[in-house]
Amino acid sequence: MAVAKALNPVNWLKFFQETVVFGPSMWLRGILPRNADGVVSINSRVGRISLRPSDSDINVLRQVFVYKDYDFDKFTQCSRIYEAYQAMIDAGRTPVIIDAGANIGAVSLWFARRFPKAKIVAIEPDPATVAVCRLNCAQYENIRVVEGAIGGGNGMVTLERPSHESWAVQTKRESRGNIQLFTVDALLEMAGIAADLLIVKIDIEGFESDLFASNTSWMPRAAVIVIELHDWLLPGRYTSVTFQKAIGLLHSEVLISGENLVFIK
């Protein structure tokens, strides 16, 4: 069975893709020394990467660096993003990117390389994953990692783990929860008084139903909103309804990139 799996064309394709993007060291992740939390660190072609070989971290890295789900350069409308970025800088403002559901920080790393003068706030609720995110983001001074969840209002949440993979962790609003909720405005304040929203990326496993239920005045101020919706994952819960109502009020174009919907003003 192991031999058959190794000869699977899909596995060979992944091997080729990962080798081209990360270098051959990524394929040694299963045998490299791990720290007490099961994390290995690899010098790759996209920089030093920390990940857990036994978790979903490699899938997150593939989405960002191999499949390039957050590469907006392929869209004609991309010029508007860079124009908004430069206009903020020219006005003496700080472009801010919020990475909500940051996981191990891969998206933050992607944006940090493309928008070096932006302040990136990476928020992730899972403490174990936050630790890996901090390792990855430490190489960039313009990334701030926040341990917490994002929502439409203040409060607390608990974590639910429907599988063993960290990228599937879900949040649930609970008064007795142990993880703090932050609004978009609160995260924006962390970037300073001269902060302007450039990009808000949202991948929060269905909790978008809470995020867009209230306090959505930030939406028209964002040049780009990138979101993965989860109706497919949570049938019958209508987790995208609040987002649909809120985004319908904006004047924007919608594009598709991988699993994401990209709304550009």
C-alpha cells in the first residue's frame, strides 16, 4: 500500500510543485528534528518556514505558495489594489492588512512580501497554531500576531475541533469562553491612528455569520475583501447570509481565486 501511494500521480505532482516552490528541503519535513510541540523549521525558497508535519500546515502552504490563491496579479483589477496602497502611503497613512483566521501565517507572509510598507495584523484563535504563526511571522517587523478570534462584537469564544487538523478549527460564541473576540475596528486600532484598511482576508470556518451580523461600517473602507465562505461545510446553518446582505450594499467587483471570493472596490 505504501508503494502504491508513493507512485500515485497526484503525489508525484505535489512533489514536483512543492520542490519547485519550496526546494527539496520541504520533502524532508517528516524526518527532520521537531521541537517539543512537533514543529520543524525549514530553510525554503520562500524563506524560513515552520510547520507541523502531522497537521494540515502543508496544505495551507500549498494553497498560498503553490496554488497562489492570494495572488491577485492575475486579475486586471489588481492595479486598483496597488494604486490604493500607494495612495495611502502618499497621504502619510499606514495601509493595513487584516489576516483573519491566520493559521500558521502563510497569507501574512505572502502579503508582507508584496506590500512591505503595510502593517499586517494576523489573528488566530487556536493557541497551538498561534505559536507556529509567531515563528513564521517573526522574520517580518510589519506583522503583528494576535491570539484571538474575530467577530461582529466583543465577547468570548470557545474552540471546536471537528477533525484533528488545525485548519478546520471552529469558533463558537460563549460567555464562558476562554478566547477573546476582536472586531475589525479593534484590530485596525492596533495598527495606529493613521491606519487605513487595504485588505481584509477572512477564512474563519463559518464564524463569518457572526462577523457580518453587526459593526460592518468598516467594509466600505476596505479596498479589498477576500473571503472563503463555508455553506458547503455547514449545510443548513446559512453561515453566509449575513455576509451576503452586507456585501450587497457595496459597489465592488467579485472575482474568484481558488476557494476565495475577492471583492475589489
